[in-house]
Amino acid sequence: MSDSIRSVILAGTLAAACGALTWWWLRGRRTKPFVSLYASPQSAVLRKDGERKSESEPAMSLAQLVHDRVPALGPNSKFDGVWWLPGGDAQTMYSSVADFSKVDPVVYERRFLQLPDHGIVAVDISPPLATRPLSAGEDLLFVAHGLTGGSHEAYVRAVLARVIPSKNAGGLGFRAVVLNFRGCNGGPVVTPRLYHAGSSDDIRHVVLWMCHTFPDCRIYGLGFSLGGNILTKYAGEEGERCPFQALVTLANPWDFYAGHLHLPSTFLGRYLYRYVLGGALRRLLQLHRKAFLEAPKLPISRQTLEDLLHRPRITLGQWDTLWTAPVYGFKDAQDYYTRISSSRVAQDIAIPCLAINSWDDPIVGAESIPVRKVVQECPWVVLAVTRTGGHLGWYERDAAGRIARWYVKPVVQFLAALMEYGLERRQKPRGVDHGAEFVRDPERPDVGFRELPQGHPDLVLSGVEESKLFTGW
């Protein structure tokens, strides 16, 4: 068991004790809605696909669709919280200490993509093409995980287990494509580069691969925590060119500078979360140290690299100051936090985006949630903020009395509503072979990939092995 996980367990008792008061306080507020919805008064009108325009149902706005067709976010929404997980801290910690290995098993087919800088990312597909062959007009769900996570994460599988079964089997018929960010979930690191909270450039390469491999597909996005920030940033940067039909994010940090100020302002943030997050990123570097120790040149000194590898503890702020900013070309940590925050480009999003956050998220902090900006500047975004849920928690009792994640309901309802509505198809990038099996976007020569050959696709049963990296958030 890692020191980070041990610290989480030791802090759990304190969190439960502090949270008990929160639980009783929340019980007294149950007359208030569990979810608060925020949207622009000029919410964007959803354009229908050409084949659907003749239908009698008029076009509706994004805000209206969420209001009318996503009951889990409505005024009568219910959250039957677990009594012994009171408040955001307990909900957050449970995600890291609970055993989810037998919950929502998902089988993936793994592919490896070489990117233009010669780095490699692992892409996991479910259902595997071997069991559900490629068909025309597929609905793909592009998934981006949280900090040092991957397709194995229980918070990812909770959604995929509901959306990838066929419609006849009660699902939505999606095929999921999970990007494991560089070095995560068994992905190899062959160049001296990992990833950071704003690595939207790697999204473009994988999207091109998806459009090349599934040429008649419709792509929807789903991002968790750090992955939610990256996908939101990508959607804002792409603007009208974004190929996603829609995007859903859960626990998006939004404003990293505000989050940076928030973490040390709470007891657990100062003495636990900062070290857990910094330690998780340092563990990723330790796991792939060879690529950096053998690199002929790095943006940081060899002494700094050795210090990062061997110091006993490190906070997230220290990591971003010593590693992230200099390695990825930012002036300093503050410049990094400012430039990679998805809240900066949220107004440029031009696809339907549903963002779900919690007021008591101890990692993100309420100050980071861009309520005012969404209402004033973001017609394509609906922001749903819950009273409680923590960071990627939202644990409640289902009808059978089992612990389940509440957020699965609004995600599934939103995706189903958009599919039924029949959104206008988005334009997608096209790939052109450039020799040596490398495919590039002719309009953007810096975007490309090469699928690495394999004797046979790797099948991965997610969630059955212990991760070597921090998991849960």
C-alpha cells in the first residue's frame, strides 16, 4: 500500500468525525433542491440533423433539453446519501480506499498509438472490435480519466457499464474509447514527456485516430476531474471546429489558480490532499524514471530531477513549481495554472456541454466553479452543482440498497436525450497517410498518429488488478 493511500486511510476517521456534523446539517436542508442548475438566458438552440428537421418537434435550447429530459438534475431530484459518508471529504476518500474490483467489470481491447513527437499513448476500446465488429454510423464515447488514472478506474467503469450495452440490452449502444494519458495504466513512456492538466494536444491526435478508424462515427466526450478540464479546454480551443457532438464533465477543476489557493485553506487540504496529489504525480515520474534519467537533455537540472525522485514528500504546488512549469515551457506555476484552466476558454465552447460539480468538493473548491461566467458568457454550457458529493464521489444507496454513484443517472439521461433529439452531425478531421503508416491531418500537419502493429490486440479486464499509481480521483 502506498504512502498516499495510507495517509488517506489515516485521515478517514477525522473526515468522518468532521463530516458527521455536515451530514446532520444537510438533513435539515433537504427541503432545498439537491441540484442547482446554471445556464445562460440565451442558451444555445440545438440544431437537428438534416434527417430530423422535418419532424414536428421544434428545436429546443440546451437548457430546455436538460430541464425537460434530464430528471436527475431537476427540482425533484433525489440523493439518498450513505449515512457513514457524510460530507465531501468522506465521499472523496471513499473513492480511494474502497474495493471496486468486482463492480462494473468492463473488457477492453488495447491499441497503442505513436504520436508525432514519438511518444506513445494506450487507447482502450470497449466493446472490443473482436466481439462487436466495426459498423457504420457508430456512436463513440471519448473518455478522459482523472489524475494518474486510466480505463481501470471505477468511476469510469460505472458509466461505461451502463452506456456500452446495446439498446436491446438496456444500454445506449456506445463504443467507448478511453485515452490513458502518457504513462498511465500500463502505458509505456519512451520519450522524456508525461502529461499535465492542460494536455489537450494529445486529444487531437487520438480524435484523428478515432475519425480515421471509425470514419462514419459520431463522437461524444466524457471527462473526469483533470480529464474533464482537458476535454473542456480542448472543446473551447477548437470552438466551431470541435468534432464532438456533445461533452459531459464530472468534477472539472475549472480554475487551477483558484484551486491552488483553496487547497491549503482547509485542514485536510493543507496536510493531506496537497501531498496526495503531488505524491501521485511524483510516483508517475518514478515509475517511468528511465526515460528521463537517460534523456540527453532536460529543461531541468539533473540535481532537480534526483531531488524530485527521492525527496520523501512533495506537495502539488512544489511539484508544479519544480517539474510541471519548467518541463512544459511555462513561466512558473502561476502561469501554468492560469493558462491550462478550462474556465479561460469556456465561452468559446460551441457544442452542448453539461458540467456536473459539487459545492463540497474538497479538491476543486467552490471558488473554482465558474457559475457567473457560465450564466453571462457560455450559451453552450449548462452547469449543475450539487449540495454534496465530494470529488468524484456522489455515493448513494440504489433501489436494491447497494452503494452506487448518483452521477451515472444524469450522464446517461443527458446522452440518451441528445441521441433521441438527433443533433446535427459535426464535421470531423480526416487523416491522410504520409508514409511509414503515419496518418496526418492535412489541415493541421502537427496532428497525426501511427498505430503500432501488434500480433493481436491486448484484451484488458479492467479493475481486477491493483494499480501501481494513485487511484480514485
